[in-house]
Amino acid sequence: MTVTSNQAPDIAAPPQTHHKGKHWIDDWRPEDPEFWNGTGRPIARRNLIFSIFAEHIGFSVWLLWSIVVVQMTAAADGSAAASGWALTTTQALWLVAVPSGVGAFLRIPYTFAVPVFGGRNWTVVSALLLLIPCLLMSWAVSDPGFSFVGLCLIAATAGFGGGNFASSMANISFFYPEREKGWALGLNAAGGNIGVAVAQKIIPLVVVAGGGVALSRAGLFYVPLAIAAAVCAFLFMNNLTEAKADVKPVFQSLRHRDTWIMSLLYIGTFGSFIGYSAAFPTLLKAVFDRGDIALAWAFLGAGIGSVARPLGGKLSDHYGGARITALSFVMLAVGAAAALWSVNAVNLPMFFVAFMFLFVATGIGNGSTYRMISKIFRVKGEDAGGAPETMVLMRRQAAGALGIISSVGAFGGFVVPLAYAWSKAQFGNIQPALQFYVVFFILLLAVTWFFYIRKSTRMGQVGV
């Protein structure tokens, strides 16, 4: 497909390479108002819708173990769960940490996959890859005698779902103009993130449907949905020639100091979101021995955090991403302090409310940090002269940076559950981990102010 317009492009001439097939678009100019309003917006919206669907299923599969392990963890007296399993709290936290770590690592090659294969093409492949963790899980959890090492290896394949985010966000970033990126990326990310909440709400009902506990249904439930996501992407999405460039811009994005600073900030926002989402159900059972609440209500945290993500992007479009990011770190520090107090006071209602507040803060921060990335690279392009070819190059580097930053940040999802596991094993409680988080969030607040809010800095002057 080649989209044309009578108005000359304001950012770059269409690439000379043309592709056969109706799913390729060679001429894409979202910054051209006439092109965008007449042709671009409907195409971008269609790709966004099916990108959200595929990413949603990916996130659901990624966090499946976070809810399944609640049904596999021994009670406070050491007795086996109804499923026949009797995992320790440390083992359960390892099983929710491993998929997060693998998913974080896979986000790097998944970022490269978009320029190599095309956004639509890779969405099809990545959706089909989800069949592997789903089928393996359904096989392994049916046998309480299955080895723990084997469970960890199978849980690792759920990381395929975590990789989807990087390729999806990098792809969608090409479809939208700068002025609408915050909202579009926020919606794309929120649609994926909310898959965590949906899985944590639906799967407990699925595995006990009809009486008893059948954990194998957790994986089988997402098999047809993964196939549906692949089929929809194949039929309705597009590849952009502009996005299918060489992978050099991804490597070039690594040279920018801001890529690494934003990676650190994203550990604090998204790393906290995915880490808390994975660990929260297990913490409710381990700290307060309330597995019933974990199965019935833990989904609210991921749901609230997901809904708050596009809000963070929208607020950043109006007030600047750095300011909203700083606000999110203030909220995160307050929330962690409240959670610490609730554990010391053995106050379950306060613990639950504190974590809901933490999830809101992570959602807002996720949206604002992603908005900052595209703005930072746009400013870099303008400072380099603002020539059309320069701006195209910087958009490609921004897309590469999105993937790298999402990968580094997602490692927080690996560290958070293990930090709780270490704290529980070494001290018998999770207070030391919460104390660390309070200090960490205050540090990230200082980093945000120093590099992106101070008026003596270039980014502070332009209101990144």
C-alpha cells in the first residue's frame, strides 16, 4: 500500500524502496496536517487497536504465574494448597520473578525485530510465540511432583509475553505525530498493562470452574486468544517502510546519555509496576496469610495502574513529562512509606490501600516517562539543525531508545519479587525491602529534577 498526498512532506521524502503487498505503506507523514487528518489518522487508529489487543494477550501470559503460584503456595502451617502443591514463599516469588527477568531481556531483540521484519509481521510472530508458555504451563502445573527447576524453566518462556511490549511501542511510535504520541503510547501501553489485571481476575475463576482446582486451564485459556491476536494482526495491521530501516538507529540511541538516565527512571516506574503486579498476590498470602484476598482482589492494583498510564501521558502532553514524572516519584515514596507502616502495624486494610496508591503512581509515571523520551529526541533533532532527514533519524533513534529503556526498566520486575524474597528469608519480614524503595524513589526524584527540570539545563528550558 502506498499512501499519497498532494501536499509536499514536511519531514522527509518517501523512501525509494517499495514493497509488494497491500500491508506495506511506503509514504507516511504524520507531521503533515493534511495527510494526517485525511489519511493517516484512520490507519494509525486501526493499527493501534490491534496492537493493543496483541500486547494485552502478551502481558496476560507474561504475568500468568503471578496468580497461579498463589494456588501452589503452602499455607502458613506448611500444609499443601488445594492444588496439591506446597511451594514455599521464596519459591513462589522466584516463579513470578523469572518471567519478568526473561521478558526484560527479550525486549532488546524484540525492539530490533520491528526494523528487521516490520511491525505487522513481527506482531504476528510474537503472538504465535505465546503458545509455547501457555501449553508448557498447562502440562507442568498438572503434576505436583514436577521439579522446581523445571517449573522455573517453563516460567521463563512466559517472558515471550514481556518482549511484546517493546516491539509494540516502538512500532506504534512511528504511526503518530509528536503532538499525539503521549496519548497514543499511553493507550497502547495501558491496553497491554491491563492484561495483568484481567489475568489476575479471570484466571482464579477459570481454574476452579466446576469445582476443584485445575491449574492447567490457566495456560489453555490463552491459547485461542493468542491465535486470534496473530490472525487479527495478519489481516488488519500494516508495516511502515520508515520503521523498516536498518538497525543502526537503535545502536545510535545507546550513545545518548539520556537513554540511560531514562532507563533508570523507568526502572522506578514500570519496574515497580510489573514487580508489584507480580509480587502483590504472593505478598498478601505471605505477609497476612490471606490467599482469599489475593485471588479475589489483587487484580485491582494492576488494573488501576494500567488505567492511570494514559492519564500520565495526557498530563505530560499538557504540563511536561518531567514534572509529571517527578510527581509520580513523590507519590511512590509516600506509598512505600505507607506500606512500610502498615506492615509494622499489621494493618491489612492500610497495606492494601497503600499498594493501590503505589499502582496509581506507577501508572502515571509510566505514561510520563514514555512521553519524555519522544520529546527528548525531538529536541535533540532540532538542536542538530532540524533538517527533515535529521528529524526522521531522531524518530528512529527514539523508537530504538523506547525498546532499550523498556528492557532495562522491566528488570525491575525481576528485582522487586527477589528483593521481597531476600528480605523475607533474611529478616523474616519485608520491611527492609520497603525501606529501600522509599530511599530509591527519593533518589529518582532528585535525578529527574537535576537532568530534566532545572532551568539551567536544555531539557528544563524546553519543558521536556
